[in-house]
Amino acid sequence: MGGSSKNDFDSDTSTGSDFHYYGLEMVEKKKNAKAIIYKTPDRVIPVVFLPGVMGSNLMSKEKDGDLIWRLDSIPGTLVWTTRGPAQRGKLLDPSNTFVDPRGAVQEENMKERRLFGSRTDRGWGEVGYMSYGDFLPWLQKVLNDNDEKQENQQTGNGKLTAREKLENYNLNAEVGETNLTTDEVNTSYKYLFPVHAVGYNWLASNSESAKNLSIRITKIINDYHSRGMKCEKVILVTHSMGGLVARHYSEMLKSNNGDSFVLGMVHGVMPDLGSPMAYKRMKMGEAGTTGLVIGANGAEMTSVLAKAPGPLQLLPGVSYGMRWLHIEGKKELLPESDPYTEIYTNRTAWWTLREERFISPNLDNSNFINNEWISYKDIINFKVKPFIEELNGHYHNNTYAFYGNDGAKYPSYAQVCWKDISSKKHSDLDDAKLVNEGVIFYPADINNQTTRYIGLITKNDGNIYKKFEFMPPKDPGDGTVPVCAAVIHSSKLKSQIGLSVDHEGAYKKFGDVIDSRLFSLRSIIKIAYEVKKTSLAYV
């Protein structure tokens, strides 16, 4: 990459109470001397950030706003390590939770508060501090460094702002690689870019979150009008599932003028076509420390996800392609034509998405189990499938995106495989029958991670079984979304780049690796240049 080094873009995000104000440049009193007055722009383009799944703080509707899901710090999440499936399912219920705005926020300085209001008022406390607590202040600073630019000009110190450095910095995007132009940079300094965050109930359907986003964006714009500032459109920056919420808002809610209020979008690691990782997590949870918090096994995950449309809307749809589920010994690769009927709502197969043994520890309670299954099937058929299939192929006209593309560092699931690791072999006929008709014969608290024991009773009242192991990921991606599901193919795409980023930490800074941030900043400035086509253009 040419031009400035990554270290040149380091930015202190501390926000003390002091700030610079350049009202009048003092010059020596003499004839024909010029006084230079710098006017703070009064035209505003809010940058609205939408977090990923599990990235919004949630509180209870029933218990006086008790916090439910708060991502301020690692110690604060450890309470989840002691909660089993039943308690998780009760607490993380989309009907009993809503966004909690009381999360940790790095305090703003006086000038920022005077111009835009507090960061808490702008929604920063709604999103997880552990994931975004460093990124949001960085973005606020580099998008509103007018004072820094003025000081550089006044003192002639030769320094450049982050935006100015991007005029000579090549990111090597595979689509739309162009440095910022001087005109684009200069135009951006005629506007203010307050950073907002909009959390959403990630347990609920993303279509509901999109409707709430519509209300919030209208309010954001109107609030700046009430401050006497000119504001017409916003720029959306999204992480993971937040991209699906944003796209549904702009493309599927056009009757609500969603598209008319959005100047452009920057998507980070968006699961455009879904991801088999959603299948893996529901079946066996997540490994390591992360799993202790979000769910370490299938029982813990299913208790939450089976009634949560939002996370289920991350499943691979028809456009993801067929044959991504491999089961050793099964002739057919799945799905053959429809993932919803073959995998997601298949009630009898052991490879189904929702295992019946996770519904209730008492499998004799048939009425309860039947009602739970009917409710789950309705979620898939009436909330998950329509959302996925209707959104497919719809993007904002001014779309920029980065995705993870590092199979060595962050292997991902483009396909998933159950491998037969049985020690005992059976006849070919029995093998085939076991794979296709076998049932899981252990209770929910046993073998609920990466292994499944599948058994059958033979015609002689004997027992035969197979043991299957879920194979680890091996495909390029970000550890969650494979490249094949992340790359956007659309004429509406302006620029796209694959980077070595972890899914959850896509906007974090790792050492001097900040290309995801630089791509986002460059994209925002290029989108902002489109303001020349609006009523906020300078004549």
C-alpha cells in the first residue's frame, strides 16, 4: 500500500474539557492586514452506526428496567457463565426485552456536546462498549477534526488530517479502488458529521428493528433542524447483522421514505447471504470463553435462538446455494432444493436445526413440545424465510462494503460436515438406515456440543449406533461469515475490499491494522460528496 503508513493514522480519542476555537486570527496591526474568520459549518450529515447481533444492550420490560444483556466489560458478562438453558430462554425473550441505553460511554468534550448533544443522547450507550467503545470515539474525531485542519493551516506545521492523508493512501480494494480527491476532502470540511448509534433488539425480527430505525432517523434529522442546523440525509455504517437492518429500512420500507433519508451505506462483515455458522451455533453453541457467555452448547443456544427471529434470519437462504450440509454416509448433500423444509423445519431428522430434545427435559410432555414446535415453525415460515428471501439482491444505490478474507487466521464455514467417527462398522444397509432414520438417544445435557450419537433398534430388538463429529471450519472468511456469503455482487456496489479481520472485532484496532477503519472513513467521505446533489449543496 502506497502513501502514508498506517501509524500515521493513529488518533488520540481522549476527550478532555479543553477545545480549540478559532474565531479570529490575530495579525499584526497594519494597513491592508486581513482578518481570517473560520465559521463552524451549520450543515450536518449524521453518521449512524448499527451494531451486529448481540451488539446492542438489552433490558427487561417486566422488572423495572433490570439490565439483561450489557457489554460494558468482561467481568460484567461473566454472570452468563452460570446460567443454564431454562434461565437463558426466560431472560433473552424478544417479547420481554428492549434496548438499554445505559451502557458505558466515553465522555465527549464541551464543544462536541455544544454542537451535537451528549454521546449518550446520540445512542452510544445502546451498543456494546467492549466491541465499539474505541471505534466510535475514533470515528467521531476523524470526521470532525476541523479545528486540527485550521491549526495546521494557521501554523504551517505541514501536518495533515486523517482525511487529507487518504488522498495518498491506496487500500487495494478489489472493486472501486480510488483515493480521496482534494475536492472530496475539501467538500467534506464544509459539513459536520456527528456520530450516532442506534441499538436494536437483536432477538426480535430485523424487520421490526428496521421500522424502529426509521423512527430514529427521522428524529435525528428533526433534532438538528430544531438546533437551527441544516440536515437532510444520514450515512449508515453497519456491523454484521446491522447491515440487514439497514438494507431492510432503505430498500423494503420505501413507503416510509427510508431510501430518501439515506445518502449511502458502509457495511462491515455483513452476512449478505447468511452463514452456516448460524446452523453450527444452534446445534452446538460456541467454543471457548465466548461460548461461556453466549452459549456453550446446543441446549443453551437453542433455548434462546429458537424463539428469536433476528439471529435465525442469519441462516443461509436459497441464494446461498444448495448442498452446504454434508453428512458422511448420506448419499444426498443438503439442502437439495429448500433449506427451510429440509433442514430448518425438519422435525424428525437428527441433523435438523432444532433438536426436539432441547425443547423440554420432559419428552413425555407432548402437548408442550408440540406447541413449542408449532411456534418455532411459524417463526421460520412467517418471519425468517420472508425476510431473507425478500431482501435478497436489494442494496442501497450508494453501497460500500468490507469483508473478512483470511482462511488461515479466521477459518469459516462455507460448508459444514458431520463426519462418521464410529469405531464399530455395520452393514451398508444398516449404515444407510442409521444415517437417514437414526435418532439422537441422549438427553439434552449430554453430547450437545460437537458430537452426536445416532441409534436405531433393529428388527431383532438389538441396538446399533453411529457416532458423528462436527468438523472444524476450513474456508476463508472472518471466522463467522465465509467469503462466499460476504462478497456483494451488485451494480449498486461502489467499492468493496477483503481484509484480514475477525468478525466480532471488525472495527477494532489490532496493532497497526486499521484498514477496516480507513476504508470506512474513505467511504463515508465519498458518500458525503453526493450531498452536492441535494438541497444541502453549496451554490
